[in-house]
Amino acid sequence: MTIQQIVSPEKIETELLKIWEDLSKENTTRASLFNLIVFNRLSSRTDYIRNIVYKVAEKFPCRTLFISEESPVATAYLKTAISVLFSSDETNPIACDLIDIGVAGSDIEKVPSLLLPHLLTDLPIYLLWTEDPSPPHPLFAPLSALAHRIIFDSESADLLLNFATTLLKLQKKTKADIADLNWARIQGWKDLIDSVFNPIEKVSELGEIAGIRIVYNGRESEFFCHLKIQAMYLLAWLASRLEWTVKKANQNLQFSFGSQKGNIESSIVSEHWEKLGSGTVIGIEITTRNGNRVKAFRIRERYHYVKIETSSSDSCELPYEFLLGQTATGQSLVREICMKGTSSHYLEMLKTLLILDKDKLC
């Protein structure tokens, strides 16, 4: 990354051009695959969000417009700065533009008109809205109107119930696709469950499920404090796909569902893993009415891998390992940028979550 240069808004493009004139002498290629607008309120999470964006730009060069709002403040301001982000491939020097916009107070109304001239035409526009979308914000409507895809992070939600309600309403009235970083973070577990029950002879076992226990990492950090969300998403996804009805949910995260075959008792519990991301799902245990069991838990020494153990009332299969995929910084954002459309599974999961979390457990 080049040194950030503070410039006046009207000089953004001319000053960027000067930077690129120097970089062209070093055979650095200017590239952009898409526009990425990021909105964030200045907080302890800001550096974390910046790091996510930088990691994405290293692999997928894009023109990034990073908006940071300071609130509350006594004096309104609008400041802009420019820099260049380089790809991680040193053998093929590629770089892209980063435009920083710092804003406070009434000057926030100037941001949409400031953005427009700096969006690269004929390229998709992704909006990463890192704050809770439930409370109204003067920038959300104009920025979302520009976006082809809006990416949220439910970690920012004060109440998960309000977050789910807001997104379901938004999906009905916006033309943009909707995505969620926490939904992307559980993709490996959805793939794992699909692989375990995918063989024809095991599909029927899904209808026989009698109990589920999901374990998540309860280690808090300055970036993550809503630690139950990924586990809740995984449980709500399973319930929605298998068409279970929610019968009971309590503050201890114990749940009862109903199905055609009978009741399903489920629970969400925490463990503390120091080297694993906060709130990350550690494992899941599924039991059936006919005595079968599937236990899939991360391996502490190699936590990207899961050890899967399956057994029945009269036999045990040999354990095997499943690669969940990397949990490196920025991977969830990369996935949601690469995806197209709004996941119907995600929307159905949110609908189930409205019932599952009606008492505001998360």
C-alpha cells in the first residue's frame, strides 16, 4: 500500500493519476474488477474491517471507496484521502485505487454526490454495510440504490431478531442481491452435513433426526462479541431445510422442534478455543431415532479439519477427516463477492430465525 495522501475532493482523480504515472515506471498494472463501497462507523472494529478489505483487494483488485463516519462530534467535516493497494503476487505487480472518505455531522449528506464521479462505469458495485441495518441511516438508501449486491455482517446487529426482520423486508423492495458474512462463515458446515447425508442410503436418516448439539467458540474479542450467531444460523438452516416447526426456545439455548416423525431436541453450547475465531462453530453432534449418531468436531491442532465419527446401535465406522476450508481474514467477504443472487436458503433460514429467536436470545 502506498502512503495515504490527504487531498481535496475535487482533486481525487488528478492526484491518483500522478501516483499512477510514477507506478507505471515500475511496470505496475492498474486494475479493477469491481467497485467496492464500504461504510463503517469509527470504532475498535474499523482496523479489522480495513484489514478484511485489504485482503480482498490483494486477491481481487477493485476500486475501493471506504467511508468512515465519526459520531457524535461537535463539528461537521468531510475529508478525503487516496492511496494504492498492491496485489499479493509480487511476480505480477497489479494494484488498485483506495479512496478514503472521512465524514461527520451534517456533511454526511454530501457523500453520495461525492461518490458518484469515482465509481468506475460498466463494473459491478458491491456495498459492504458493516453496521446494523435496523436503525435508519441517511446513507443507506442512496448507497444501496447504487449497489448490485449489498453485503451485511450480522455481527454488527444489536438484536439478531431485528436484523433478520430488516433484511427480509429489504429483500422484498430492493433490486440488489443480499448477502451476509456470517452466512458465508458457516458454508463449510453446510457442505459437511450435505456430504455426510448425501449418499442415497443415508438421505432418509435426515428424517429420523431426534437430537442436535452444536458447539461454538465462546472466546470474545474486541471484534466479535455476538458469539452465538453462527451456531444459530446453522440450526435455523437445518430446521428450515427439513421443514421442522419451532415448539420451544429458552434462554439456555435449548430448543424443541416438531416434525412428521416426532420431536427434535436441540441445544447450542460453548467451549473456549484460543486460536479459533470468536463465534466460530466448533462441532455438531446429530442423533437419530434408530440409534445412529454423527459426531463432527474440529481437530484442535489442525482446526481447519473436522474429524467425523459415525456409528449405529450395532457398529462404528472408521473416523475420517473433512477439510472445512480456510478461515483466514477476508475469506467470507471474498465468498460473498464471488457469489451471485440472493440465497433462497439464506432467506428461509432468516424466516425460521424469526421464530427461533422471538424471545431475543441472540
